[in-house]
Amino acid sequence: MIKINKHMLSVLVENQAGVLSKISGLFTRRGYNIDSLSVGETEDPEISRMTITLEGDRQTVEQIVKQLNKLIDVIKVTELTNEDSVCRELLLIKVKADLKTRSDIIGIAGIFKAKIIDVAKESLILELTGDSEKIEAFTEILKPYGILEYNRTGLTALKRGKYK
């Protein structure tokens, strides 16, 4: 029986044009799917960190890591686990909010420690940062009120302790 799990890779790369295209092209050529991708400059402006989440068995992930390490712009690839890493997502969500429901939604936002970042006559936009389970729970609770739009960043992560 093949066990398929979610995996997280932290990939340090040269901060240059075309690197993201090369990485995504590697996944495309090999037929692998990226579940989420978060990319940003690190404390060193010449280096970017990519946090890639994907599904696959152990053999598939090992193959992906080997292929990534062959790319000239890749500095280091590390597989992260929930136990040794801090992982977060950002959610922006626009919810219907009339006079009857507005206070309920504000109360829910308070429980989840979400920020209200925009107030309109018939809607609210909220911002929430947390792990995937928190984001999912918040979204589910807001569904009955009417989600108009939302956008999730995908996971971004850092390994705990001393690491680079």
C-alpha cells in the first residue's frame, strides 16, 4: 500500500528573474502538482525562500528534492514537518454583513483574532493569519453568512531553531 501525504519543502534560491519559472517548469515536466507556493525575499536580498506544499509518497518527494538540487539557481532544499517548523497562511475574506449579521461576524472575528480591514455598507473584509486548520475553521463558520470573495496565500514556513 502506497501512503500519500502532504509534504512541505523549503527551497532557498538565487533571487533572480526566471528562477520561479524554472522551478515550476521542473514540476510540470515531471507531472507533479504544486498544492501551494509561497515565495519571498529573505534577510539576504540576493536569496529568496520558496515554501512548496505538495502531495506524494516518500519516493516521489525524494525524486523532487533530487531534481530541485540539480538546478543551478537552487542553494538548498529542506523538507519541513509540522513538528520542526512554524507554518502560517494568510487569508483575506469578504463576507456579506448587513445590520443584522454584522455584530455576529465581528464577534467571530474576535474569537479567531482576525482583523477587520475594510467596512462597507453590505460587507466586511477580514484578515486572518494562522495554520491551515484555523483558516479552514474560520472559512467554514463564515459560509452561512455569505462569502463573497476570498484569497489564501498558501503556506509559508520556517524551521524552528538555528537553521538556514
